[in-house]
Amino acid sequence: MTNSQLERPDDLSTGPVKPVSEIDSRFGPRASSLESFAEAVEHSDTVAESDLEQLFTCSGGRTRIADTLGRARVSAGIPVTDTDPDRIDAMLPPELTPAIIGSTREAAALYLLTLFSAAPRVTTEIVDLIHVAFAAAKMTTQKAASPEDLTSFLLDQGLLTIPHGTDAVFTVPPLIRRLMRRVLATETSTAEKNPREALGAAIASTFGRMRSDDRSGLAEIVDLVVETRHWTVLERAWARRSVNVFLDAPTAITAYLSVPEEVLADNPILTLARSAARRIDSTRLKHGSEVGPTVLAATDFDSIVLPELHGLLFASPEPVLTADEIAVLTTLEARTHRLNKDYKRALALLDAGRERLRRLGEGEPGPTLMLQAELNLEHGRNLCAAGHFPAATAMLQRVVQFAEVYAPNSSHPLLTGLVETALAGMGHGRGSDMDRSLARARQNAARFGMDSLPDELTARCVELMRSLDRLDLPAAERLSEGLHSAKPTGSLGPIPDTVRSLLHVYQGRPSIAAKLLTESTHVRFLPMASGSSTRFSGVLNIASFVLVAAGEKKTLQELGDHLNPHSPGYPIVKARQALAFGQHDLLWSETGRMLTGDQGPRLKSSAAALRADILHHEGRADEALDAFAHVLDYCSITSSVLAIAQLSKQARDALLPASAEHPGWAALARSFVDDEVTPAELQKRLLALPETSQTVPDFRTDLTSSELSLLFAIDSPKSVAQIAHEFGVVPGTLKNRLSALYRKLGVRSRTEAVAHAHRRR
């Protein structure tokens, strides 16, 4: 190797001897070509030219590093071309690790090189961040040097290179990068902050300035966090972006899973974030796909429950918590109660959590907008589950408004907020609002590259109900088949089976519909009958209609017997019983309770339809037509023909033609998004429906509820003694009641009474 082949000023044989630069003293002289590099490195003659060229590139042409590594490999008895990263790191001896000392320009350049080396990829955003970190370090150089000047110096020294064919701006030669990553501290005479501290400050500053919808550089920032162990940034990322962070930066899974246990112990936000990272990582492996919109939509984040955080919110003594931590803990506690179907307790806890947020000092910052939106989302879901549909709709609309204003380019919580708003509308009966919410959810999901929604099963159930609301049976059948392929969820309870049973009725299969309800593990009439939630009143409305359509008077009677009179579903079930048994006064009183109550237009439309039906059966045609006009008014509000479909076929065949020109039909047709739904088309679909009221009222025998219960009881193989025991009376008293019942029915025995009941259906 000749003197001219190496950039070593001290090798010159003539002229004054120049001092060795700090760069050369730390890394060795830099070869100006591959040939001079080969002459300076031992054992280079045993290395293939391609491997030698790679070593030249990896070492930045620094012969001392390459020569030391080669000799270490030979001493260890491994091939000179061995490229195992861990072995390479071990074979770079400590004396090669640079020490950043003093206030010279070269020391500042090495400090800047340490910052560049920390980044896995040096993109435009990372260059800006590193310049911020350099300023945060407060270097004490004798002569002020800007990071731009020092970057040029590093390029000139070959310690930074410009890659080709990538979006990286610079890259550090791999061996140089390994050595610079060993630099953990600097003298205070060089900089006030060590490189890791400076990067942490820059990351926090840069992330704090980023807009909610700005993803530029976020992936690189997340990677740097892992390098610098600046976990606070991951906490802030979750507080501002939640599950969107997995789309913003796919490496966020690794980042959150890298958080040490001792950090998680005192940080509810990072504990939740790590659980979410595990959940999405599991989904990714299950689907055999990388993180993306499809995997995000398929991941069930809503079921994440963290027992280790249970009770922390109201522990004694009261822990010191930030607003963000209070919001997260309140959301998690309420979710746990909702998944356990304890909605009353969940709502009480949500109120307590919000009260604690209000008690924070005036100078304390409130929760981030994202965590506030997630708290509102959980609150809205619980209100919906408890049947407080108007309040749920208002709360969920706040979630959607936040998402549209502050996170328009993120899928969460926009999509879930829209779907849950549609579900609340189904409970209260605002059909056109449901259509708009679902349409916006589908449009935004497509914009985000998602084939399905995060709450796909909920969306399909609502869409199935909407197709039945307009009697589009082909569409309803397709949607019903698609329910099985959607991601299961435990939050819908009896809704899917109840809606599917309604489809069976419309298809002329009421017995199958009734069997589906009575055998479903999700419907379970008895728990619903004892519940006080208005959520079940809509379910009981459809369920009792299905039982009537199937002629299941006995089951309908048993359902009514188990209902609490104060239950919101009690009036509709009792009114249907009254129609089935021709009890005009009872039907009128129970429907009156619904029409003057606050259970929403969907139930009110059914109440008005029951009145029209019984008036028609009593031969009061004009009054029946007047009542049917009220049915049309309510149906226009709900954007649904459900109430009209519940009329007996005889009543439908009479009332629809008689009201064909009523303006209510035009209003009803306009309430649907589908332009093909005209008044004539709706009437055609309704007239084509099969019989939906198999129980013909018997106006000649007006039995009381207790007499009906007794009649159903004797329609069994039970003895009089057994029946008396069930009714809580002695056998003699029961026999007296049976005699009175036989006289009322005009029969003489138990057998004749049962036969009479079957004849009268």
C-alpha cells in the first residue's frame, strides 16, 4: 500500500507533519479505493472480491476496523466472511468504541453521528428530528457548528453515505453504526445531555407538535423509542391515537411488546396498549397476514379486560392518577361490567369516573381527545345496552363528531361510533338515521382500505333489520347468511337470532322462527322477562309477534306470566295476548300505556297496529282505518313496515287498499334511502306476505289471565294435585276453579276443555 492510497496526513514523507484527526484516531485511516483497502487489511487475499467490497462498504473504508475484525475472526477460527451480527458485535473490541470528549468540531461531529446511528432508517423526518436532538444536547464546541455543516463533514469522511433506491436520506456504514451505538455517555464539558437523553427530548418535542392525522415519520419515531427506551412517547402515542397506531406504524406491535414490566406496573395506559398489541399480533398470526386495515378490522379490541387494573380507580387510599389514566381505567372498568351484562353498575361507575375527572385541579390537563372519545364510546355502548337509546345516540354522536373533526384519516373511533349509533337507532326506531350511519361507515371503511368493519356483525344485524323494515326479502336472506361469517361478538345478545326469526316469519316459516327463539341460547325468555332494561322491550315485541305468527299461545301466555308488570316489555306482550284472546279492554289499556310512554316510535307503531287489528276483527271498519292512519304516521318516523306486517292477513287485505291513497304511504316511502321503494311497491310487498297472525281472536269467550294460565296448565299430563301445588292452592280450591272454567267454556270435563281450547286455537 502506497502513501497516496490512504488519506493519512501523518504518512507524508515531506513537509510538516499534520496531527492525526480525532476521526482517524478513533476509526483508523480511510482507504481511498478498494485496492488500497485490500492492501491494508490482513487476510484480504483469502476473501472473494465481492465479500471484500462488502467489508469495504460496511466499514466505511476504515482499515483499522476492518483489519481488527478480520484478525479477530481468524483468532476465533471462523471464516473471514462470517456475517453473523452478534458475532461481529462481539469481535469489535472495546478499544474501537469512540469516546466523545472535548469541545472540538470533530467531537460534535461524532456526537451527531451517534444520533444518526440510533435511527434504524434515516428518512427526511428523522433528519429533522436529529437536528432537534442536536440542539437539545446543548453542545459546547469551541467554534459553533451547525448540524448541517457537521452532516457535510460526516459525508466527506465517509461516516455518512447516501443510499440509492430507497427513501432513506442517509445511512451509516453498518460497522460504524455498531460502534457508535455503544456510546451511552459524554462528558458534561462536551454536551449537557447524552445522546439518548437528547433523542428522548427531541422525540417528545416532535411528537407533541404532530397533528392528530399526521402519520409522517411516526414509524421511524416508534422505532427510535425502542432504541432509546423513551417509553413516555409510546404512552402519548396511545393516548392520542389508540389502536390507530398499528396502522400508522406497523412496528408499533414490537414497540409496545418491548415495554419492560417495571414500566407497565405503574402505567395503566401502557398496560392497555401492550394488551392491544398482543391481541392484534395474535390476529395477524391467525390470518397469516401483516398488520393492515383487514387485520385491524378483524381484531376484537373491545373484549380486552385487564384484571391487574381492576379496582385501581377507586382503591384506598385514592391513588394519584392523571386525567388520561382516569379515563382509561373508567373505560376498562365499565367495559368489564358491560361484558358481564351488569349495565346498571357500569353506568354508575362511568358517572363516578366522570366525577373524578371533574374533581381534578384547575391546573391539571384533561384527558386527550382520543381517550375522552373512547370514554364516550364506552358510555354510549352501555346506555344502548341498558336501553337508554336517546341518551346513547347523543353520546355516540359526540364520538363521531370528534372523529370527523380531529381524526378524519383514522378508522378508530369513527367506524365503531357510526355502527353503534346505528344500533342505538334500531332500538329507538330512527330508521333513516340508521341508514345514513351505516352508509357513512361503509364508505369510510372503503376509504381506509378495509373490506369489513371492526363491528361487522353489529353492522350486518342492523342492515338485516333495515332490509326487513322495507320488506326486501332477497337482500335480507343474503344478509342473514352472512351473519355466520362475521366476527362473533358477545355484545349483541339476542338481537341476531331475534332478527333472523322475523325473516323466517316473513318467508312463511313461523314454526321454524318460533323454534329458533325458544331454543336459542342467546334469547332466553326468562332472563329477559325479569330484566328491567328497555333494550329488551324491542326484542320482546318481535319475539311475541313471532309466537303469535306461529300460533304459540301457550308460550306467549307463559312469557306474559313471567314478566314483571313494571318491565318495559310487559305492555306489548300483554297486548298481544289480549289480541289473541279477544280481550278488547285489556288490549286498549296496555297499548295506551305504550302510546303515552317514552319507549320510542317503533313500539308505538306496533301498539297502534294492535288497536287497528282488534278493531278490524270486531267489525269496526271506520275506526280500524283511522287507527291504521296513526300506524302509517309512526311507520314514517321509524322508516319501517314492521307494525303493518304484524297485522293479520285479513286486516292487511282490508286496510291496505282502503288507505292506498293516504299521504302517509308517500312519507313512509321517502323515509327509505332506496329509491325503488315506492308506496305501490311497499303495498305490494305487504300484501304478498303470508299470514303473520295465526291466532284468530275468540270474542265469545273472554278469559282472564289467571283462567288462561289454568287452561294451559291442564293441557298437560300433570295431576290436579301437581297443578294445585304450582298455583299455590289446595286441590279442593283448584277443583272449584276448574268447575267455574268449565261452565264458562260450556264444557263438562278437563278433556273437553282442552279440546275446546285447541279448536279455538
